[in-house]
Amino acid sequence: MELLAAYIPADRREALGRKAALPDRTRGAALFADISGFTPLTEALSRTFGPRRGAEELTGHLNGVYDAIIAEVDRFGGSVIAFAGDAITCWFEGDNGLIASASALAMQAAMLPFAEVRLPGSGTVGLAVKAAVSSGPARRFMVGRPEIQVIDVVAGGTLAHMAAAGHAARRGEVMLDSRTVVPLEDSLKIVDWRADEVTRDRFAVVAALNTPVPTHPWPDAVDLKESVVRPWLIPAVYERLRNGRGEFLTELRPAAALFLKFEGIDYDRDDVAGQKLDAYVGWVQGVLARYEGFLIDVSIGDKGSYLYLAFGAPIAHENDAWRHAAHIWSVGRRRQPRRAFDGTRRSRASARERTGPRHGRERLYLGTPSVHASQREGGASACVCPGNRQRVRDPQVD
């Protein structure tokens, strides 16, 4: 059961072990770490070895990288909250940003062995990470239908500042927003400042800390009952893992990815924001269940709120493109929250297990550039369907 419990964020798992609840409102630091280079590596390995063997080869690289960076989150007492594509979002409870910055800098050092991954035959692919940190108040929610999957969400303005800093960061950098930097300036070695051209928000590139930060890793994981762990996993994934068949999820297959953007929830000021988000996510899960699609992630950032949905992984159908189109129209009839937009692409995606040392496990759905393009098109109020490049009208929800 410890293996399955690793799907739950470390701080949430510790609270569940005490039969306690995490506070709805909290303060701390959010850390975003985005790994670049996996898409060209996926394509190169697939070309060289074929889809199945290529996915197996990629899994080794994935586990090595994620073991390395999540170890640095664990070492400094952080919790991995969410995975989205090649990125992770972490939370450091009660931190003013210094501990999260130390963790981010340690991630950069841990990535050095992966700076040049040699490909079979000839050539190399470089893997790197960029990190962003912001501190302040936040909301913590548990959303979703327990019979399908419960998802941990951290939301609020602090996450928006973190995401904005992430946009300003480049490969190999650690970026902090200005409101986090001000009280920590004497403790940081700042090598550059940047400003957003639109908002004029300022961000600092931090190369090192002037004083060391002590580590405080999590204690050994508590043993949770199966009834507590089960709601945190997609049923199909849970059954396969429980029966020792998780390796069958490591494969490259055709899949349809959908990023659904929604608006209308004030996470900072609305006391019932968690209830609203839970109701909406649960409703989307219910629609997805009719088409055997899966909600992979709930993402809250500076560009809005997104749901990341997948059709074709881990369960494949011959008509996955039709299933995700049908889901779009079903969601389009919903009148809350205020507006919803979608961006959709169909391509090849790898469904596989990503594991951390002790406190992190997730199913990754990574794809070719056209899959990642669906996220960029999320705000375009359209979906691009495979084999038919016609635009589908925006499903208004207001």
C-alpha cells in the first residue's frame, strides 16, 4: 500500500495518517519546475527503437530525472502537488521562499548529469530544468469524485505569480517574483532582473544563496488503509498497479489531449471557491466517465485555470477522437463557471509511470509537439480535430 500511497502529496499523506485535514487557507512557497528536452528525446528514441521499445528506453531516462529532482523536494520538506506534462508544482508549507529557492537550486545541480543524453548511433539531447518560486497565501483543496479520482489542488494569487515567474525563466535558471525577493534579498545572489513587457512585474534570476539552508526531509511514509488511498488513483491505474501490471502502461500509443480552460472562480476571496471547483471538476469527471476519458491534472496559474484531459491512455479505443469531441460538446452545455474554452490535438502520447524516491508517483502523458500544442491553443476558443481542420465553435458557458 506504500507504493500506492506515493500518489498522494507528502503533506496530505502525513495529514491523512493523523486523520487530520489540511487548512483550506494557508501560507508558504510554491515552486514550479519545468523540464525541457523530453519531447525531442521521445521522438528520437521512438524513431530508433520503435514505439514500444522507445517508450521503455524513455522510461529509464524519465525515472532518473524525476528521481533526482523530486529527491530535492523531499530533502527540503516540500510536497509535489501536481504534474502537468514535463513540469511539477510543489508546495513548501510555512516557507517565505528561502527553502523553496534552496530546493530549486539543488534541482539545478541534480540535473547536471542529464545535460547531455547520448542517443543511439550519434547525436545528443540536452535535458534541463527551469524553476520559479513565489511565496504568500494560497488555498488547498481536495476536488473530484471519490469513486473516480480525488485531486489535490493548490490555488490563488501566489500560484499566478509563480507561473508568471516561470514564463520569464529560461533553461537552467531559478526565478523569483519581486514580492518574494524583497524580504530575502540579503540571502540571495541575484545575477539579473527581468520585467514582463505587459504587466511590468519584475523577476530576479537567483544563482545561489548567501547562507546555507538546512534540510528537513520527510520521515518514513505512514501506512494508510486501502480505503484511504484508492480515491487518489484513476480506477484503471489502481487496478493495474494492485494486480502488479503497471508496466503495461509504459507504451506509446495514439491519444487525444484536451486542455479545457475555465474562468469565474475567485480563489483568494471566495470562501466557497473550493466547493465551486469541486462541483465543476466532479461534473467534468462524470462526463468523461461516459466516454472513458480521464482527467489528468487541474492547473491554476497566471493564464487562468485548466483541466488536462486525455483520451486513449491508459485505455485506448478506436474512436478516441470522436469521444473527446463528444465530451467537448457535453461540457459546452454547462453553465458554470463563467466561460470555458478548449484546445485539442490528437497525436502519439506516452502513458507511463513516473516515480519519485518516496514521496511522488504519477502517470505521465507526454507527447509529440502537436500534443503540447493543445495546451497553447487552450485559450484560442477552438479545437482542432484530427483529419478535419475545421474550427469547432467555442462552447460558451455563460
